[in-house]
Amino acid sequence: MGGMSASRPPVVFVHSFPLDARMWSAQVEHLALHGYPCITPDLPGFGAAPLPSPDLTPSLDVYANAVARALEGHPPAVVVGLSLGGYVAFRLLARHPRLVRGVVLADTRAAADAPEVKAGRILNSSLVNRHGAGALIDKMLPMLVAPTSPQAARDRVRELGAAQRPAAISFALLAMRDRADATPLLDALDLPTMFVVGEHDAITPPAEHAAMAARVKGATLVEVPGAGHMTNLEAPERFNQALLRFLA
Ligand code: MLT
């Protein structure tokens, strides 16, 4: 704590879809107690971040570049990305590897979208444009949070999701749909790496995390009992514990 923070790497948290950096408040609070500087960018268009400029083609690289800008002037950081945040972490590793000192990939996927998922992105984009962010988050909620998780976690996910701008959500849907397969990155990854997944994650299930972890030299895998896709919000103590252990 206090004076020890000089030896602590910064930790950058990359949020999931369709939320913003406020989803990390329990982690930031906890790591601050242990002297880790935390950086919590809102991806372009989400939270307090301005919408991406209209001439930009939707791409995860727009997000990875924004995270890289947030890291300017900092020593190499440990990147913590959940779901969309994990997709962005892969692009950061591909484009700005020198900014990264370690990586925590939570409830995410290296593979590209399957064809039926790509089709679903378009349906979700038209849903959000016609009926707003509340309609989309209501549709997603049962997949995001396990039925047995605390109601407060579900309420928080809904609150953050419903607050986002439709244009930001549509941009993210297209960026996710068109993302490249990041699996080859796993084989080459030569940084301390931890995978975290909720036991009941219905979007990016535990088996996929075991397969990803098996490809990364020395990676650890933590399965969080009882949690769904939003592990850090559903089981903050477990998540924080795993994170601190990894950082140490
Ligand atoms: C997320 O939690 O970021 C999304 O579920 C990711 C996705 O839709 O692929």
C-alpha cells in the first residue's frame, strides 16, 4: 500500500458489451486498497466517451486504439478484459503488444462469431435502433447473469446497459460481428495470462476457456462457482481474490 505502489503495474480494465467502465467499480476499489493504479476507459461511445467519429468503419481496432491512448505515459499494464473487453484485449495484444505486461481474459472468446451469431448482431442492432438500449438489455439479461446470482448484480447490469446510446451499441455490434479469429494469438502469447469464467456462463462457457488456456504457455484458469457471464459483478469477492493472486 501507499509507498509500495511504485512497484505495482497499472491495471487497465476493459468493459463488456453493452456496459461501461462503471461495471468495474468493485475491482477498482479493491485494487486501490492494495496500491495498484487502475485505468478504466469507457470504450468510444459508451459511458462518458464520445461516439466514434461517423467516418470510422466499426472495428475492434477503434477500441484497442482508444485503450492504447489511455495507456500513454504509463508503464506496461496488466489488461483485464471481460467478454467484449477480452476481444479488445486481443486486438491490443496484436497492435500494441509493448503496452501490455500481463493479461486477464474473463468470460470471453478468441474465435470469431459463428454465422448465426453474426445474424443475431443485425437483429440486435435493429432492436436497439427501434426500441432503445433498455429493450436490448432486457433481452440479453437472462444470458448475462445466472438465475441464482444476487438481484443487485442483475439490476446493476440492467441499469448500465439501459443507459448506453443506441449508436454506440450498433457500432459495437458491427465491430464484434466483423472481428477476426484471435486463436493464433493464443499460441504466441508469451505473457502472464489468467482466464476467468463463470461456472454458468451461457455466452462463453467454461469449456471454451479450458481450450483457450490449454493453448497459452503457463496460463491459469479460474472457474467462478455460481456466476454467469458477468463474473466480476456476480461474484466480486472471488473475482478480486483471483485478480490479486494473479497480480502478486
Ligand atoms: C459481452 O458481454 O461483451 C457480449 O456478450 C459479447 C458478445 O456479444 O459477443
